[in-house]
Amino acid sequence: MSQTIKHNFGAGPGILAPQVLQQAAQGILNFNNTGLSILEISHRSKSFLQVLDETVLLVKELLNIPGNYQVLFLSGGASMQFTMVPQNFLKTKAAYVASGVWANKAIAEAQLIGHTQTLASSADKNYSYIPTNYTVPADVDYLHLCSNNTIYGTQMKSLPNSTVPIVCDMSSDIFSKTINVADYDLIYAGAQKNMGPAGATCVIIKNEFLSKANTHLPSMMRYAIHAENGSMYNTPPCYAIYVCMLTMQWLKSIGGVAAIQKTNETKAALLYQEIDRNALFTGNVQVDARSLMSVCFSAINTDVETKFKLAAEQAGMVGLAGHRLSGGFRASIYNAMPVSSVEALITCMQQFENNYKSN
């Protein structure tokens, strides 16, 4: 009996390219023909240092990062960055935009450190849009943004006018589209959406901004310490970084960020077109805020929702359930998600619509 092909739309840890999975599996058994596993070699060995160096170089190349920026790989996920950012840079007041759950968690952590100001919020419409009409004060230490909101399916399309340093959580859309890194003073991203597996966090930080960081902090909380030690102040998440390297190699091999952006735009356009066409479903967010990575939609009633969940599962669709806070459905279509999987979901939605109407 043939096995149903699985299409993984899970929000994270997200899908990885098949060749990355194969290489990562081989690295566990025999890393670079050393006869040792990547899981057991010393993090200070020449073999691993080469992995770390190549990963950093690939990040710089793929994002065209200017020379006055550092690339760090840290532990603790984006959630650790929620507190590291204010600990290092909040001196008088910091500004935040409340565009969803993760932005709100960042705000909550910053409030424990010092004075914060929420400039705008989309809570009034259940985070179905990205706030845009707000003024950034000139006297804040930094402005914190979240570029993509996985739970609600919104994505930032442009930056506000600002004369202050900009910090951005890009955990769920980094490497999915071209960006001008020079527009930001600090970018952070958990790896488990587009970069690799859970366990590693990438931080891209401008040297001039780094020089302004607070120094009276525990060593593990200081970006400067990690930068001075080349992400090796403590034992780094070696295997996660290794898989990040493999993912960056894969991304480069298919044409880099500009190429994957075109694919991502194609996938999103196809799926949103079906959501808008299909009478049984509706999109959750304003059209101008629709995410290329996190497509959130709802059924027109609970009967449709219950029956489509079963139909989608039987058709091999995995991870389509929406977040517990928002309900409905969520198709996470990260970089490694092929167009064919999106087309399979669309076919499933169309067949379900035909069957539902005929019953």
C-alpha cells in the first residue's frame, strides 16, 4: 500500500529542504568523513570552527550585509532576545509596536528592564493589520518591530520614518525576501523557520550600535562579549549551526534570497487566490498586510472547519491548524516549502468545496 505524501505546513520548527535533511542525517553518522558525528566533535575543533565561519560568511553573502556589522549565533531563541535587547540598549526609554503575540512578549520583557512606550497597536482588530500611522519619537533609545506575525498572518511591508536605531525580530521571515540590512541596527531571528532547526539564534548587529551597549550586565547577556569571542564565549548550539550552514548552502545553490523571494511570492499568490475564490473560506487579515510566510484563514462555519480538518489530514496536509489564540487554519509556507505542496493544498480545498456542496 502506497503511503500518502505528507505536506508539512507546520509553523515551526518549520520544513527543511530534503537535501538538507539528508546531509544533516549523514553528519550525525559521519561528519565530513571524519568517522565522528557532528554531535560529538569539540566545538573548538578546526572542523567545527570551519562550520561556524562558513555559516557566518553565508549569512553575510546572502543578505549582502555591510562590513560594519557582526553576525552572531546564540542560544535561547528569539525569546532570549526579548530581554537581551533592552538589557543592552534600554537606557532612558524604548519604543515598541504591538503587532502581535511575539511583539507583546518583547514589550513585556522590556517593561521589566525600563521605561517603554507602545507607539501603536493592532489589537483593536485582533492583529489583522500592521500599524503604520504613528510617529517615532526622536528621544528613544531604539524602536523595536516584528517583521512577520506567525499567529495572525501579517507581515510588515515597509519601515516607518525614523531617526533612531531600529531593532527587528525577523524570526519567521528572514531570508524569505531581500532586505536592506543597513536600515536596521540589530536584527535577530530564531533559526527554526527558514534557517535551520530550533536551538540557534542569529543576531546581526551594527558595530556603532554595539558600542553603545550597557556594560554592567552578566557576561552571557552582553552582545559585546559574544562578538569579542566570535559566538564562542560558551559552547554554541553546534548541530543547529551546522544545519543552518547546510540550509544556507542550499539557498545559495538555488539562486539566493532574490530567487526564493520570487518563489515565495508565487506560492502566496496562488494560495491567497484560492482563499478569496473558495466560498467556504475567508482570509483573516487585511490584504495589504498579508504574509508571504504565514497564510491564516478561516472556514465560514464550524461544520466546514471540522470537516475540512479531517479532509486535509486524509489528503496528507500536516500542521494546518491555526494557533490556539486565533483558531482557524494556518499554512506556513516557508522557504523550503515547494510550490507543489501549495498546489496540493489548493487541490484539496477545491475538492472539498465540490464535495461539500454536493452533500
